[in-house]
Amino acid sequence: MSLYRNQLPQLSSGLFVTDGGLETDLIFHHGCSLPENASYVLLDDEAGLTLLKRYFEDYLAIADAYGCGIVLESAT
């Protein structure tokens, strides 16, 4: 049985960081060309995977620095 099936951590009174708009950040801050704003195309090659990893690692570092949980979106 799932550990959090009946009590999701993000529904507690704890603080959580969430990322700030994957596609928007990649398009306007990193110059990515995403067809139809679809970030899943970045999963097709090493350069795209590196860019996604760096994006998420930045938010993980913020959550770690403040001792918060984190909720991340997926590349869609």
C-alpha cells in the first residue's frame, strides 16, 4: 500500500516550494523552442534532459535551503 495514499504531505501544515512555470521559464529565460509549449520534447535528447534537470535542481536547492517540501510539475 502507498505510504501517502490517505495523507498527502502537501495537505499538511508544512511549507512547500513549487516550481514557477516550466515552459515559460524555458522559452523566455533559456531561449528554448517548444512546439505548442510542449516541454516533453526535451526528453528526446541529452541537451534537453540536461536543461530539465538544471531547471528542477534550482528549485530543489531552494527547498533544501529553507527546509521545505517540494511539489514539481512534469514535462508535458
